[in-house]
Amino acid sequence: MTSPRPQGTLRRATLARYGLGSLGTGGFATLPGLVLVYYLTDTLGVAAVAAGAIVAIAKIWDVLIDPAIGALSDHDAAQRGSRRRFMTIGALALPVFFALTFAVPTGLAGGPAAVWVTIAFLLAATTFSLFQVPYIALPAELTDRYDERTRLLTVRVAVLTVGILAFGAGGPALRELGGSPAVGYLIMAVVSGVVIGAAMLVASRTADDARPPETTTHPQAAGTAVVGEGYRTGLAVLRRSAPLRTLLGAFVLQGLATGLMLAGAQYIATWVLDSEAAISGLFAALIAPALICAPLWGMLSRRIGKEAGFAAASVLFAVATLCLIGLWWSPGGWVYLPIGVAGAAYAGMQSLPMAMLPDVITHDERRHGQSTAGVIGGVWTAGETSGMALGAVVFTVLLALGDYISSDADSAVHQPRSAIVAMVGGFSVVPAALTLLSLLLIARYPLRRSDIDATPSAEKETL
């Protein structure tokens, strides 16, 4: 028997606190994806493939630990009445390890520098997961209502877009304040880490507004037993839940697409637009439309359904990114228009699947009589972060195939035409193809408003 869920309209304080968490999650998702690979290849002299491997190692680690953190979060919530403890630990620890990622000691370069960054980033990714996994699980426990979840996640994505803009444009600007690239990156990491941690800490209070699930493990079960059951439950939920498989699959493909573009943005600014500082303008063009359009996608979904809105946003994003292939023939200011359209679509690609995930959790709970919100949150976070990280890895592979030349901060290089082709393709054609591929999965997503707003008993009669 599971705990009853709140049914009423969400309080504004809950919306505000929960939404603020995305300022932190957006910052951590944006800055490493935007500057970490570039920091490794063009400041520390690490080869492109090795830089991609560092990001891949961190995200493989995420895949391994996120389901376990989800299970521990479910267990902790059942015993303590809140998921807040893990969220608080993550919020307090992340700024330290994020700063260390960009605090490579003077004199370290190449392989030793890569080892330093790998260890620090692994620890930062772990603390982020301690917050992110229970944070993802909360919407299903804050409200049962289909449209209230859309409202909650629309607020979250609106704040997320602000975070992406603030960190995507502000992070590189902070970097320029240093007298050298090494000092600039450290200033960026310290300031950004503190802001990220503060936003997460405020959002952790939202956990007290949710009713915790009843864990399927024994209340006194040892941590290793809970973790083991978490992996088993995660695999079981993936096998039995077609809505989760299709939604997660589409989101991972789109994460791969956006991860490619995020990793490529600094390279496009530096080597195609011939201005390292152009990265701030690219982010402004991407995020400003998203700020406006996030609530519009929520309004549209209330009329046509979340799944239809998700598909529409995906098509628009694919068309806009495909237009960016024109950078190969004519780089220039025109690029901001298709990027702005992609930004408008990106708002829907973020808010709608996130609003659909609580529906997936509720559907699984009603069918199988147990709450696995934390475990599903862990599976989702593992898939989400893996998609974004693999995008960076794929981009570094494209750079290597294009014979990209890595260098330290004091060396001047000229990139071959093959490297420019790799950059433009990784920023346009490949993301567009991946997004179009995701539509095949979106078309198979089975849940509709009637499946969620129906009473549990009525739903069981139709299954």
C-alpha cells in the first residue's frame, strides 16, 4: 500500500522553491558541457579524444550510481519523511568539487592535468546526483494532477532557461576577468559553484512539501541491500513500463543532440565565427526565445496534450538546427535567427517530457501498487546525463576525425578545413538527425490525459 498523494493546487512558495533548483541544475549541466572539453583541449593541451573520454568516464559513473542513489533516496524518504537529506548534502558539497575541477595546479598539463580534472569532476558529478535524483522524483509526490504537473515543470524550465543563459553567457564572461586562462577558469568555477549550490540548497526545502513513498525494502535494511534492490527495481521498471522506455529513449536522443551543440558552441564561436567571445551572443540567441516560449508550450500542451506538443517542439528544433549547415558556406550574423528558433523549440523539448515523467511514475505506481519514484528518478537522471555527455564525446570524436589540433593557452594554431567541417556537421546535421530519430519513439508514447486524471480504480479497470 502506498502513501496517498496530494491532490490540490500547488502553492506558489512550492512552485518558486522547486523552480529555483533548476537554476543550479541548469548551471551544472551547462558550464561543463560548454567549457570543460574546450578547457582541456585549448588550455591544458589534452588531446580531443582524451578530453571526450574524461567526460564519458564521469557520465558512465553517473549511470552506475544514479539508480543506487534513487533507491537510497526512496528508502531515506520512507524512514525520515523527506528526501531533503541527500539534496542538502549534494548542494553543500558540489561547489567545492566544481571549483577543484578548474583548479589544476600551475605546471600540470597533458596527462597529469587530465587525471586531476577526471577525479575532481567525478566527485562533482556524484554530489550533483545526490541532489538531482531526488529532485527529479519530487513532482510525482507533490501533485497528482496532470495540468498541475505541467504548471510545475513549466516554472522549472523557465528558471532552467534563465540558468542556462546566466551560466552560458555569464560563465565565459567571468572567465575573461582572469589575467590568464587558468585564473579566469578558476574565478568562473568558484563564483558559479557558489550560485549553483545556493539554488540547490533553497530547492531542497521543497522535499518537505511532498509526501514520501513507502519503500519496498525493509525499513531496517542495510545500505548495500537497498542499493542492490535499487538496481533490480530499475531494470524491472524499464522492462515493464513502455511509457518510461519510449519517453526516456526520446529524451536521451535529444540530450545527445543538444550535448553535441553545447560542446560545439565554443568551437563554432572561436573557429567559425572567429570570435571566442561570440559564445555569449550564441547563448543569448538560444535562451532569450526559450524564456518567452516555455509558458507557451505549457499552454499548447493543455490544448493538444503533452506528447503532441513534445513532437511539435522536436520537429521545429530539427528544422532550425539543420539550417545551421549554412555556417560552412557563409558564417555570419544570420546564424542567430535559426539558433533563436531552436531556442524556442528547446523550451518545449525540456518542459514537456519533464512534465510527462511524473505521469509515467504515477502510471507505474497505479499498475503495480508500489512507489518507485526515486528509482525512476535515478534511471531518468542516468539517461539524461548520459545523453548530454555522449554528445560531448561524439563531438570530440568528430574533431579527432577532422584532425583538430589541440594546444595549450600560449600556443597559436590554425585549424585545417577538415576540422571546420567536423565542427559545423557536429553543430547542425548530426543534432538534427538525432532529433528526427527521437520522433519515432515519441509517436509510440502511450499515456494521455485520461490515463492520469482517471481515478486509480477506474484506471485499473481499463488496463
